[in-house]
Amino acid sequence: MLKIGITGGIGSGKTVVCRLFALLGVPVYDADTRAKWVMNHDPLLRADLTAAFGPDTYTAEGLNRTYLAQVAFNDPAKLARLNSLVHPRVGHDFASWAAARQHAGHAYVLKEAALLYESGSWQQLDRIITVYAPQDIRQRRVLHRDPHRSAQDVLNIIGKQLSEEEKLRRADYVVRNDDAQLVLPQVLALHDALQQLAATAAEIPTAPSTR
Ligand code: ATP
């Protein structure tokens, strides 16, 4: 069973594309959602975060996200520390999640993550799909989806993500979600290609592509 990453900048359409794969029966791991779960439920991570950021990191209700955001999001060193603690535990969670699906007959599973390269989690994956849309379209979509965000908020997030050019350069496959091409035929073609790749890989082990 192959492990395939799917990434793309904010608003590129990762979630929409993953929904199509899910309709085809492909298990999808949503790294952002799972990271929130892991931060609340992984005892090792909880101990490490408390040691790093103090006892206010958790309340009786669980992770104190407001506190952690205040402490870490305005200090690059603390943010790097937070990421260095969280990303490996999400990687561990993904490995367990994938192992639990190993014998269910799936040719491949997907891991959806906005920061697939930035977090280093690409190293756990056999191939990477990038969902691409031009920045103006992504900004428009996000402002429509997230009315609480300003145009500057979106630009700030874009500024913290790996550039689209770099993501395209490093991708094994690209889904163009740019209002010029239909997404569904691209997903169906990719599904076929990945099933074939999995069948071939089952006969001849392939090395993960180097990025
Ligand atoms: P994020 O990184 O913020 O999680 P994302 O890459 O997962 O974003 P989506 O949430 O899938 O992006 O899409 C962003 C918004 O754009 C959503 O409201 C979605 O419904 C809309 N959208 C995505 N693709 C299209 C499309 N082809 N046509 C119209 N709207 C689209």
C-alpha cells in the first residue's frame, strides 16, 4: 500500500480534491485535523508541550489554543520549537493510521497537509501530489470561505508557505484547480495511475522519489 501526500497552498483546493478521492474509496488522513487531536490526546506530546511552554498549555478542558497561539505565533524560535515537537508526533500518528489500513486492500492512502514539505513529512511518503491554483484565485476563494480573514491575513499565510513554484517543482503529480480545467477527470486519471503504480510497486519495490 502506497502512502501518497497531497499538498498545495492555502485555498488551492486540497480539501475539495481529497473529497473526490474519498468518494473513490481512498482513505484520507487530514493532517491539520489530526494534529489538533494529537495535541490533545498524545500523552508524550502533552508532557513535552507542558515542559516547553509551561503549565498553562493545558486546562482541564484540554489544549489551551489561545495561550499557545499567543506564546508561539509571535516568536519564530518558539514556533519552530512547537513545530519540532508536534510534527514528529503527527508523523507517528499517521504511521499508525496507515498501518491500521495496510490489510484492507487499499492500493494507496492519502495524507493531506498544507505544510507537507515544511514539516518534513514528505519523507514518510512514496509520492506527492500538488494541487495548484494561481494566487489571485486562491485569495478570492479563501476570502469567500473564511469571512473572518482579511486579504492581508491571507497574504501573511501565503508568505509563510513554500512558494507554488517550489511545490510544483517537487511534485510527482499536479492537479490544476484553476477554473480552466475540470478537476474530476484529473482525479480519475490520477487514481488509475496510482493504482497501477501500487500494483507495480507490489512486484518491484520502488524507492521513494528524491526531493
Ligand atoms: P486550506 O489550505 O486553507 O485548508 P484548501 O487547499 O484545502 O485550503 P479548499 O478548502 O479545498 O482549499 O478550497 C478553498 C475554497 O475554495 C473552498 O471554499 C472551496 O469550496 C472552494 N473551491 C475549491 N476548488 C474550487 C473550484 N474548482 N471551484 C470553485 N470553488 C472551489
